Amino acid sequence: MTKFFLLDLILFLIFGGVAIILQYHFGSRLNKKFEIVYGCISAVIIAVTSIVFTIKMNPIITPSLHADYLKLHEEIKYESIELCENYRDCTLKIVANGFRWGYQTYYSGDANVEIYNSKNERLNYYYKAKVYYNIDVNSVIVLKDANDAKVYIFNFDTNQQTQDFYDLLCKKVDKVGVSHTESHSVHH
């Protein structure tokens, strides 16, 4: 994530530096049309790099299990998982925090999240969670990383894939002695 920020910052500094050099070196010899065109091109390039930076910060991910860690956008060691829950037949109400890219049916980014069951009863609330959420799927996995005190909320393309992944994750977490809670459903 830091390398994308640095790339964006470097591009911004290059374009800003060139603009300052052109303005002070050539001064009044530059015609106004060139200044306007250069300014517009610089603004477009900075906007495009910012969008690319935002997309890279909040990508669509596919979680995967490894020998001693879970891979989301970052690696989470099994022994650092403090909480592992599965919410089924639920909906999320998301309030975005910071950068996020607006995919049509996918949310990726930091957010405050409320989880509701089908009776519209609030089951839980998470502040500044890392969310990787297929909007069309009504089940999610919630993890809390004790080392970073971060909460991760994610799911897959289907409810069954989400449940299957949760079951496999529980087996990995159980091996290192971390407890998890049973699945939450409509009757929570």
C-alpha cells in the first residue's frame, strides 16, 4: 500500500515541479494557451493516478488459507485471530471511511459496519472494519486480529462458498487453539 502512495506522491511532485520550473523559468514568455493546456493535462494525470491509487488500496480480493496464515489483502496469522464469526441471512449497512472504489456489486475498503438479520434487528456493529463484501451475498465472515486490533469482514461469490470457507478457517484456527463462535443466523 505504501508503494502506491509513494508513486502517487512522486508523480504529483514531478508535475508540480515541472509547472513551477516552466512558470518561473519562462515567466511571461509562455502563452496563456500553453499554460492552460499544461494545467489541464497535469490535473487529468494527477486525477487518474489518484483513481489508480485508490483502486490499488481497495482491490477485489479472494481470501485464501495457507499453512499458518489467512491471506486477505494482508496476511493474518491464525494464532492472532481473536474472533471468528459467520453471519448468515444478514445485510450490512456500510458507512465508508477514507478511500474506497465504487464497484457495482462489491465493496472494498474501510467502513463502519452494522450487521442486521432479515427481521431488521441489529446483530452487531464494527467501527473502522476492513471490508471485502460481495453485496449480492447475504452471509459474511467476521474476524478480529488481536495483534492489530483490526476487524475484517468478507465473503465470497455465494453463501455456500462463504460457509465452506468459514468451516475450513475454523479447522485452521482450532489447530492453534483459538476459539470461535458458531454461525449467526436469522434466529440470533
